Amino acid sequence: MLTIIYSADFLQHKTGLLHPERPERLTAIVNGLQATPWADQLQWRSPTPLDMSQGKVMAELTAIHTQTHIERVQQIAAHGGGYLDGDTPLSPESYQVALLAIGAWLDGVDQVLEQGQPAFVLARPPGHHAEADRGMGFCLFSNGAISAHYGLKQSGIDRVAILDWDVHHGNGTQALVETHPNLAYCSLHQFPCYPGTGYAEERGSYSNVLNIPLVPGSTMTVYQSAFEQQVMPFLQSFQPDLLIVSAGYDGNHDDPLASISLYPQDYGQLTQYCLQLTPKVLFGLEGGYDLPSLSQSVIATLEQCLSMV
């Protein structure tokens, strides 16, 4: 059985009419997975309820984000919603939903380490653009970075790597892990593109960052070369005990927010590369805004994971 951590509560983060990061992203994925011939091999697990996990979630959240930023998100939601920036709306439920999403990612870390096999966190809002003191780019809190720091605290885990294949550079994730010698960050992203960060020259404080900017129109041939010549050697050298994948699917050819030309089946191949490194892989949803290709890409990822369980 392959674990998917999901809650319908994630649909309560409302972003407004025509916003690309919308609740329908999750329902499209859920419906797609339930229609697969191997749907009976999926174990759907709800995240730990906040009334049981809030202390743990807040401890990890406050270790990464400033109190000012956390309180700002909380207050905007409490006052009926609003905007962190021009792209990042909040509804009244968004703060609690964001805490539940963090809890789901932490549950995912626990699940992967307990079972020694992959798991997928199907949560929103996404996180990889969120910096210590601000949210941006649809992201409130940095789910991936929080999970990586949490992973290091677990027994037998000395090194955690984050692979970010979202089409946009995870500026927040990089900033929150690049100064830690036991964390590594690798991103493949379209450049130029939002948020304009992620230069190849950046190496992190301990040569623990690898950015691979890709030109618009890049295909799977380009990704395959990048993985085999750069990504895999970098991650194999780091030897992570846990791999966290910021699994954005906005590199699809049909995605409206970028210009990379991947197709859903290509994400299956990217998943294979990850599983060659370690079976201890946590996939967590980031971007992906064309609903059919998003759903099919997650299916392609999980189909490869099933071969490991």
C-alpha cells in the first residue's frame, strides 16, 4: 500500500475566482487517483488533527518563520481574509488550513521513516516561495523546509535533501536550508521566470545548493541530461537519509504559468531517478495549474512509487 496524506479541509483555503491555485487542483487529483486500476493499492490517511498536533506544528513553524510573519497570516485570516502580496490571497480558514498542511508534511516524514518507503502529501497551500519573514507566490509557510529541518531531528537521520522540480525556483526553501551543513537543496526551474531567483552560481554555505536554470521550451531530453549529469551526482555525493521532493507539476506543456514542455509521463521518469537514490522519499505537492495534466502527472509519480512498495 502507498500512503497518500490528504484532507478535504485543504479545500477550505479559498483563493477567489480565477486564481490558478484553487481547490479544484486537489479534487482533480483525488478523482484521477480513484479512477486508476490500482486505486485499491492506495492508503488514504488524514493528517493528524490540529487539536492533537498543534504544539508540534507550532514548534516546527516558529523554528523556521518569524513570529511577525506567522501573526500576520493569522490576523489577515482572522479579519476575514485578504492578501499577503498581490498573488497570495487568504480566506478566513487559510491560517488553520496552512497549519494542517504543515502537519500533513510532518506526518509524511514520519510515515516515510516508519515504513521505509515513499509517501505523497496531497495538501495546499503550497510552500516553496515562502521565506522566513514573508509569504509570496501563493505560498504561506515553507512546508518543505520545515519538513527537512524536522527530518534532521529524527533518529538515524543525519542528512536531508530537497529536490524541487517545480517550474519556479523555490527561493524560500533555498534561503531556509542553504546555511545548514546537513541539508541540501537542488532545483530545476525555468529561467527567466517568477520569482527571478535561482542562479547557477549559487552554491550555498557548504556547497549544498545546486540550481539548474532551464530555458523556456526545455523538454524531457534536457531534464534527462540535467538529472544524469548534475542532479544525480550532486545528490549521490550528499547521500541523503531522506529525500523530500517539492513536487510541482507546472512544468507541463499545457500549464498556463510557464513555458517548459514536459508531459505527465515524464514525471514518472523523474520519480524513477528519485527512487534510485533512496526508497525514503516524501513527495509533497507544490504547483501545477492545468488540471488534466496535473492529475495525470501525480498519477505517473505514484505509479512509479507503487513499484517500490
